[in-house]
Amino acid sequence: MMVKKNIKLYLTVCFFAVAILEVISEYLQNKDLIFSLKPLITLLLVVIYCIESNQRNLIFIAALLLSLITNILFIPNTTTYLHYALLVFTIHRIVVVYMVLRLQKIKDYIPVLIATVPFLLIFFYLFMETAEIPERSYYLLVLQNILISILSGLALSSYVMNDNKQNSMLLIAVLLFVMLQFIVFIEKYLLVNEYTSILRPLAMTFNVLAFFSLYKYVIIAEKSNKN
């Protein structure tokens, strides 16, 4: 048990060390390092999760691997790769929402609906005020706005109804995902080719923290549901 704990600790340190190098690489816009480090971050998190978890949630692992593919597709700054990245990211978001629904075991969906509405208004206001959205990405972005709003509604309503460690960690993870979606949307559609040296490292920081928080949430939820 002690050996397992030490391995997890070393891998976690490696995870954050690689993440810091990746953020620096984004700032320096070093494509070679970015291509090398981005997949490594996700793979390290998969290994850390598999070591700690006794259940090995395949849905969560699938979500991480879909995130890995999305991150790689976001690296080339072209509309074609951006469209494919949005497609994979939409599938990733569906998987995450499905996973959270299974782990949370929601009994009353009225609070979820009420908590979802404000997020829908915010995301669709930003969406409608943006003129530079490619036609073929339009419906994918609409679906993404709906999915992140549902995920936010799930997290917020769960936290308000029952403020425990599991729901607190879910709320932290989802708020980081919300910030990530705002940053990526601003970079790709509002400030195209502007402030890239600031926005990309910021997006990567939110990405790393969001997925690490989601991993912590999954571990807590698995233990809670087992008990």
C-alpha cells in the first residue's frame, strides 16, 4: 500500500511538473514541446487514476482520452482542425455529462433545470454576440453551450442541495471547465490571432486544473457510492 501511495505521489509531482512546462511552452509557442507534452499530461493522469481507483471507470478514462485527442487537434491554428477539435470535444462533453449523471444519482431534476437556465443565458448571449463563427461549426457550438450549461447546472444544484466533499469538488471542476470554455471561445472566435501568448497558457492552466479536479471528484464519488 505504501509503495502504491509513493508511486502515485511521484506521478502527481511529474504531472504538475509536465503541466508547468506545457504552460511555458504555450507561452513560448514552441510547437515541438507542445506536441510532446500535451499527450503526456493526459496519459499521466490516466495512470494516476488507474493506480488509485479500485473501480477503473472506463467512462472517465474515455473522457480523458477524448480530451487528449481534442488538445492535439487544437494545436494547429486552422479552421479545419478547429472543426474536428470541436467535434471530438462535443463527444467528450457528452461522455462527461453522462458520467456525472451516473455518479451523482440525481433524484430530482427540477433544481438541475433551475440551475442550468442562468448558464444557458450567459453562454448563448456570448454566442449570439459573436459574428465570426464558421457555419459548419455553428451547431456544434450550440450543442456545446447546452452541454456545459447542463454540467454547470448539475454541479451547482448538487452543491446547493448537499454541500459535501464530492459535490464541492464537482463544482470546482465544472467552474474551471466553464472558465476554460470562455477562454477558448474568446481566443478562437473573438480575439483571433490576438493575445495568443496570454490566452493559450491561461487555457492550458484551466485545462490541467479542471481535469485534475475532475479526477479527484471521480475518486471521491466512487468511494462514496461504494459506501
